[in-house]
Amino acid sequence: MSTMIELKNITKMYDMGGAEEVHALQGVSVTLQKNEYVAIMGPSGSGKSTLMNIIGCLDTPTSGQYIFNGVNVSEMSDNELARVRNREIGFVFQTFNLLARSDALHNVELPLIYAGTPAAERRRKAMETLTSVGLGDRARHKPNELSGGQRQRVAVARALVTSPSIILADEPTGNLDTKTGEEIMILLEELHRLGNTIILVTHEADIAEHAHRVIRIRDGKVESDESNGHRRTYKTAAHAS
Amino acid sequence: MHFLTELKEGLLISFRAIRANKMRSVLTTLGIVIGIVSVTLMSTAIEGVNRAFDKSAKAFGTDVLYIEKFPWVNSEDWASIRNRRDLKASYAAQIERKSSFADAVAPVMATRRPVTYLSNTIDDGLVTGTTSEYSSAAGVTVEDGRFFNAEESGGGRPVCAIGATVAENLFPKEDPIGKTLRVAGHPFTVVGVFEKQGGLFGEFTSDTRIYVPLVAFQSFFGGRRYVTIQVKVSDIKRMEDAKIELEGVMRTIRNILPGKANDFNINQQEILTQTFAPISLVIASIGLFITGLSLFVGGIGIMNIMFVSVTERTKEIGIRKAIGAPRRSILMQFLSESAALCLMGGLIGLIVSYPLSLIVDQFLPTSMPLSIVFISILISLTVGVISGFLPAYRAARMDPVEALRYE
């Protein structure tokens, strides 16, 4: 197994104006391997969102080093980070974050547009990926014509379409009922089985149970980091591609 | 390489956004529409004024010199020239004899008299006395019939040639040739009608004139009048030489001693064009500046609505950034939106102003210059890019984390 993510003594400080400062992260060091399925857990205000933003290259640390796939991304410019996000990271958000005015296919195509993929190939890949999450027949539907579970699957397809190095899922089931949430978890598990690296950010213990390793964050520090012996798995591969 | 894909995507997004906010887009665009309409109409009107001037100036002929008591454009002190001696019609024959450049020399004098034909009347017809030489000394052509000949001219026969407007007014339904009209009661038979000239200087065009032989004119209406002697120069390339020679000839005729100033002026079309050019430039600049202001206001409207649009779509910007849109793409997206809005406004403006320019044409013969069509499109694009820049820049610089959190 090769190292995918290496966080070395990461701190993040927010200046709240005046002399007040908030230390969201206070020296976090974590190493993630390729094809790991990791859950980052913690209550709200623990700094797990900040950590996710840094891992997702949406934000840069105040100090410390972040080595992503052998490249130091902690000192990259905005545009370089955008490029890493585009090529290497697939986001799945709690609120889906689809473009409301675009249909499913276009939403999935979007990362490829920014990657500069030619139109025909873009369309083909997006369609393929949508089909692989079981939404081939919903390509022309807009988000408001889809159910919550379907929307999240569009989001997963969008995350997958560029074949990223990691999939970063932030409370992916937070806005779904138990049954559809379960469907999404099955999908993530399936993706993991196919060789993807998955980072799951959640505050729900039973969601975190799906992961192979659980990192708990509290007050901006790693509280515990252990492999998950009694993890929950689904035997049925519902959406084999 | 990505540029075209990005531009295409940007335009697609723009059209979707414009369609989604139809009312707002229409209202915002209205500012640009009004701006473009006023700029194009102003240019059309300026074009009309210039055309009318060119046409009028052409009536004077570029190769004709006008010897007169006073200058056309008063550059000298009026007090020093008001007591000049009158010019005499008889100079024409002397000039023709003495000048080597003169092709044709025609004395011209005019008076206002009622002109009638049956029940049709022109109350103050511009009756003009001249000689048969006028037909070659003037810059106009006879469209129908002929000008009076040397024999008719020398004998003072009761014949006349009339301008196009005179013909329209006196002979609305008939062919004027061969008909006899009356000038202050004196009968004159029409032998020719001039081509229509149009133009700004009503006094100077042939349109409103009735030309009669000078001899007849003098005997019916008196000969002590303001005389203009029109000299057609044989070689247009030697206008300056001709002018110098004519000056000498005139000084000899008038017995002006060496060292004394001329007591006459030699006018030519060039003086008018030279005088008009700066005036027309000033009118054009002021006109375009004022109408340009409305376009500027339209641009501010676009900027305003683009700021609203950027704020409204903060979340969308966050999503796009999260999945890897670089600053440039976001910038491009909003720039193309404002450019598309303005371009739409510009095109609508052109569509609106074209029929309006046809209405202007009714009063001032003109047409929308083709160049203004391209310039308007270019201007509206530029306004779009300039007024879209600040909002787009703000969008491009948004922090993805905060943009995603925006509700």
C-alpha cells in the first residue's frame, strides 16, 4: 500500500478580528493509505469540518505540511488547488450541492468541463458514470425532479467521473432517510471495493461503523485513531458496474 | 485550449441564467437598449447633417469661383468692408476676355417676386437673372428640356429654366416644358427643369429658383442688385492659379491701386467645407458624448445586476470551485453573462433604432451608417465586459469554503 495523504502537524487558526483567534486545528498528524476507507468523526465544533476542508484542498493550513500523493499542497495557490480538487478529489456533500438549473447529466459533466475534456468524451464518460450509479434513465432530469437518494447518487457520480484519488464524503446521509442513506452507504462500500480511497466525515457513530478505520477529532486534536474491528458491511452488491 | 470550451460553457450558463430571470434581464437590458438607440440615432442624424452639407456644398461646384462684394464666411471686420462698391454684371464679359483659366463666366443676380401658373402661386419665388453661360458655370444639370441659349440670353427673350421644387409646386400634374408662367405679371415660357438638389442652404440650391435671361431680368426688375460672378475654371488642379489671376483681372477692372486692399472677395466651396468641418466635429462630439452618457448609465445598471447575480449564486460559485473551477473560469462565466446581456441589449437597440432612423430620414435625408452597426455591437460588448468585470472578479476571488456555506 502506498501513502495517499500525509498530514504533518497541521494547524488552522481563524482570526476573528481584534486579538481574538480561534484554533480550529492544533497540530493534527494523520497518514492515509491508498484504498483506505476512513471515517473522520467528531462533534460539531471539533474541527472536523476544518480538517475536511484542508484534506479536500478547499482550504490551506496555517502551519504544517500536507503531502497529497507525494506533492506538497499546503503552499499551493488558489488555481493550483482548484486543479488538484478537479483531478484528485471527488466531493459528496450533505446537501448534495447540485446545480439546480442543470440536469443530472450536465451536473456530472461539470468537473470534466473544468478538466478540459472534449465534449463527446465528456458526455460519454458522464453517461457511463451515471449508469454505474443506477441513474442512466434519469440523465435528463433536473435535481428537483429527483428524490433525495437519487440526487445524492448524481453527486456521487459527479465525484467519480474524473476518477479521483480520493472520495471525500461529508455527512453524505445527513439529509436522507435511513433507507436511502443505507443505499448511499452501499454505494460507497462498492466504490471502496472497486479500489477507491474513501474519507467519510460524520458525527453519526452508526455511519462511521462502515469505515475500516475511525479517526476521532476533539478540540482540534486527534483524540483517537483506530481500525474498526466490528465494522458493518452489506453483503449484497446492489449496484455493480 | 480550454478557452473555447470554457467560453462555450460560460455562454451556456449565461443564457440559462438570463432565461431564468427573464423580467430582470429585460429591465436591465433596457438601459443598454436605450443607450444604443440614442447613440445610433445620434450618429444617423449626424450622418444626415453631413450628407446634407456635402450635397449642398457640391451644388457650388468644386471648380467654380464666386466673385462677390462680400465674403461667404465673414472673417474680416464688417466695418471695413460694408462700404465696398457694388459689382457690375458687365464684369463677366471683361473677365471672360482677360482670364485664361475661365471656361465660362456668368453674372448672377436675384430678387424675390410672386410666380404664378394658372391658380398655382409661389409668393416669393427666387427669380434669378443670368446669362446662357450659367448652364456651364453652375454645378447643376438640367434634367428636362434645356437651359436658355446664347441667343435667348442676349436678346432677353421671355424664357426661363426652373428648379425642381418650383416645378413641383407650379406644375404638380403637368409637364412644365413649353408652359408659360408669370413672374410678377410678366410671362416667361419654361424651356428647362433642373435636377433636384436638396441640401441645407435653401438660398443656394437651384431647387427654388426661376432662372431668366439677365437682360430681361434687368429690364423688368431693375439692375442695381447684388451681383455674383460665377467663374468655371477649366483646370480643377489649378484653382489657386486661377484665383490669383482672377484677383489681378478684378483689380484691373476695378482700378485698384497697388498697395490697396481688394474690395471684393473670391469665394469657393472649399471655404464652406473648411468652415463646416470643425463645427460638424463639435456637434458630433457633443452629441455622441451626451448619448454616450445614457449608455454609461445602462452599463452601471448591468454592473449593479451582476453584483446581485453573483451574490445570489454564491452557492453555485462554491460548488463550481469545489469541483475544480479555476478563478479564470468563474471570471469568464460572469463576464460572458454580462457581455451576453449587453450584446442582447445592443442588438435589440439596433432593431429598434433602424425603423426610427427611417423616420429621421423623412426629415433629414440619411441612413444608418453600416459602420455604426458594427460599432454598436462592439460598444455593447465592451460595456458588458467593463461593467461585468468587478462583479465577476469578486465571484472569481470567493473563498470556496465560505461560498459553499452560503445559504
